[in-house]
Amino acid sequence: MEPSAMQVLQMYLGIIFFVQALAMPLFDAQTCLPISLYPDDLVYLKQCRHTLEYDDYLTREKPNFFVGLAWYKLVILWPLSLLNLYAIVASKPWLNTTCIIYGVSILTSTAAILPELVWSGRAPEKLLGTYICEVFLGGVIFIRGLIPSHRNNGASSPSTIPKRPPSFDNNIKKKV
């Protein structure tokens, strides 16, 4: 049996949220937390490999807005990525809501970075490409949140709203 498009998307997003759950505290948080908290190998990967390979002047210079966005990722998006990962694994119905929140958050934070990269004239194409991929990723996650989840493969399900007990209706009629 072949997996459906939704299952493939769920697996893809599960991998993305797993990577984000690891990367945010280990790499992104180095922008706003003291470097002394991290092992030398992680600092090397972030500062030397990423900063030099992508010529990421934002990571190197740490302007205030970029540090603020790093805090935002650490405080808001990291817990959301953990929640989304749990929701995918446990098939929770609130995945749509958290995907919408996460996708809009990614799109909004990237909207603050892209103009700086484009208008400064200092960003190489490779760095711009990574942020454009982040916009695409945020859009995919947002759209996933808009797609309704069908647990029973299209069969109609009974209403989840409980019916009022008959005594409730009788009490209302007596008062009127």
C-alpha cells in the first residue's frame, strides 16, 4: 500500500520539526546566549562552518533585531516545533492549529530578515537561497495547517458535540 500525499507531507514535516527541535537550542541560540555554554565543536560548526561558508554577516555581526529574532525562535518556535513533532507522532487533532501558528511565525520572522539581506547588498546568493527556502518551508507548514485532518479516510463521523439531556430542555420550557 502506497502512502498518501498527506502521509508523505506528515513524514516530511516530522523530519523538519525534529531537525528544528535539535537545531534551535544547539545552533540558533548561540546568537543570543553566551558561547561559553556550548562545546567547542558546536561553536565551530556555527561560527566557522556556517558563518564562513554562507558569508552570513548577520550571524557574525549580530545586529539587535537578529538577536531578538533568535530569542523569539528559542522561546516561541522551539516549543512549537516540539509540540508539532509530538502532534505528528501522536496524531493529535490540534496539529493544524500549531502548524498555522508555526508557519505564520516563520514567514513573519523571515519577512524581517529578507529586506535586510536584499537591500544591504552584502548577502551572497547562497545565503539568500537559505532564507528563501525558509519562506517556502513556512508556507508549506502554514498550508498544512489549513488542510483538514481526516482520521477516518473520508467516512462521516458522528458529531462530537454532546446532545443536551432531556431534563435541560424541560427546565427551559418551565421557566418560559
